[in-house]
Amino acid sequence: MAPFDFLSIAATPMFSAWQRAAAEMMTAAARDPRLMKLSAGMMRSQLLWGRAFNNAWQASWAPIDALADRDGSNV
Amino acid sequence: MQSHNEWRDIGLKLADAFDEMVAHGARARLHAQAAFARLMHGKEPIEYVRGPATPHHLIHEGPLARLLHYPSARAGGSAKPILLVASLINKYYVMDLLSDLSVIALLNRRGFDVYVLDWKAPGAAGPSLAFTDYVDGVIPAAARMVGGKHGGALPAVIGYCMGGTLSVMFAARHPDKLRALCLLGTPVEFGLSGALAKLTDRRSFDADLLMDVLGNMPPAMMQSGFKMLNPADAFNKLISLMRDAADGERVRHFVALESWLDDNVAFPGGVYRDYIRALYQDDKLCKRTMTIGGTAVDLAKLTVPLLNVIALRDHICAPPASRALMPLVGSKVAEIMEFDTGHIGLTASRRSLAELWPRIADWMELRT
């Protein structure tokens, strides 16, 4: 069986056509409005969770910070 | 001790260290890919391509930037100083990519002393930084330092992309601190900047939420936004590399440029909020409502000689976004220089180096 020769294959018009078609499919998929809406929504919900966690974490430390402020050790 | 806040600060510093590791890894990966492609053509691997190509030295390091000096190649005489302000998004050394592809080396050969602001990773300070720290802080301080090394002579400033936007605001607020201004692919009316304006539309993009969670804008996320502008680019580049690897120069150029693209520092979170809200979403700069540190940015006070270099195939800063600056400034000498190339091609293409930059150097010699 002949070894795989990428360079010879890449030089063919069929490969160029495949490359063009693959690139167009990738671009169309990445720019599909439904996919963009889905990924923007997923990112937004992840960020909202992240911010909620940060706020909860800060809030949980508030009593301890208040105690430390009172006794002057929170510098 | 507010140790929970200290954990956040440690996280931001670790993120910066991670970004640096990723940059080194990307450079090594690209060399490995290039070596494999060269092997398929029966060729030796290329020599390892490092960052900035031209010898330079550090003259000052602050918390936000390093000030580097590339001395003029002409012996004797007094070299005219240029201060280069790069974008906060990508590193400056696209202008010093290879020994035979370096805008900075060309300027040195033309007798200019080039000083560069090499932005540092913002770390824990990033979320509290603002435009004023750069426009009223680092850049004027650098201009003063450069002037001090040249007997008080004011430097000409070259600003690239967002570095140009910073330079425009600096020149409008401190017109007495520079001699001339040259802009490269600089957006001013962000609503006209093309696909990036759509990506950052306020209906779908919440910069405040992003920065509340992340602190600083990670370079990987920033770069993914640019990659979305041309999703198939990485695929096409890989095929081209495999096909054309017999040409050592081409491979060197590819590896140098791709390594630079993956070598970034985080964008300071505080500046990022304003950058998206005030510039991309509200377009305050061209609407004359931009404020920094509580005071207005009045482009009519930009009175130094101005050269606005525009790339006609720029998909990051579409030409109208740059041209919008011209009627807003107060400069008596304000020229546009157009060139048929892309955003990065302005500095990283041999054609630009041969055809565009000699004309820019001529203009700088005349106006400085």
C-alpha cells in the first residue's frame, strides 16, 4: 500500500475544492445566528452564576470582616 | 486581614503567570508544527524565532509598563525621538518581528531613536485601572522621560490600533508633550469599525458582567473574539504551512507572526469596561462626550501635525472608523495615508516595509 503523501494530495484541485468547502462550512457554522445566540446565552448564564457566587462569598465574609474592623485587625 | 480579597488578587496574578506559560507553549508548538511541515518536504527545521528581533535596552520599569530604547543606527548627530504606543491587546513587537522585517529597525536606520512602551500584565491592579492611568499617567511620563534624554526635545508619537486611540486622547489632553502624531489602523468612531462593533453590541455583550467575574480580560478570550472574525483562518493557515514549508522564509514569517498573536497579556479590567461601554457601545470619543478622570477629551485640542495611516483591507478597524478622526481635530497639518493591506499587514508585511514605511519615515522627518 502506497504511503500517505499529503503534498501530492494537497496539490490536487479536489483538495483545494475540499479546503474551500470545509472553510465555508466552518465560517457558516460559527456565524449561524442560532449558534451565536446559544453561545452568548451560555456565556451569560455562566457569568451570572459566577457573579452570584462571588457576591455570596463576599457576603459570607462580611460578619468576619465587621468583627475584624471593630477590633482594628482588618488593615 | 481581608484574606478573601487577597485570594482574588492571587488568582489574578496566577492568571497572568498562566498567560505567559501559554505564550511560551504556543511558540514551542508552532516551531514543532513548522519542523514537522519542513520534514515532510525533506528540509531542516528553521532556527528558533524569539520575540523582539532588534537589540534594545530597558531604561525604566513601572508597574504598568516597561520603557524600552531602540537606539538610532546612525552614528553621531542628534537622533529625533519617537515614542511608540502599542495596543493593550497585543504586544508591541509586531513592529520588530524579524531582523529583516522590523519597522523599528527601519526607523533606526532612518536616524530615529525609538522608545517603546511595553505594557505589562496588570495583575491584581487591573480591575481598578482606568484610561486616565494611561492617558494622563504612563504615556505623558514616558514622553517626559524620552524628552529628558534628548535635551528636552519633544518626541513624535506613533500609536497602533488601540494604542493609537490612547495616543489620540493623550495628544488632545497634553498637546504640549509631543511634537507630532502618527496613527496606524486607529479606530475613533467605533460604530463604524465593522464586525467588532457588532460583536460588542450592548444588547448581547455585557462588559461589566464579564469584568465583575473575571477581573481582567484574559487574552485567550480576547483573541477568540478576533478569531471569530475569520473562523476558518486557523484551518487555512495550517494547510498553507504544510503545503509551502519548503520555503524557509515563509515558514519563519509564519512562526514569528503566529507566536506573536498568541503572546499577550491580560487587558486591565477597569480599562476594558470603559473601552467597551464608552467607546464601542456609546461612541463617546467621536461624539465629543468622552471623559477621562472626570474631565472631557476635546479632540479639537489635538493640534500637533497628524498622519493617519489607514489599511484599506482592515477588518479590525474598518477605514471609515479611522477617517472619522480628521474633521474632529484642530491640527493645521492633518493627512491621511492609505495603503492596500490588512490591519497586521501595516507593520508585519514586507510590502508595507518596502512601500509604506519609507513614506511614513519621510513624513516624520519633515514634521519632527
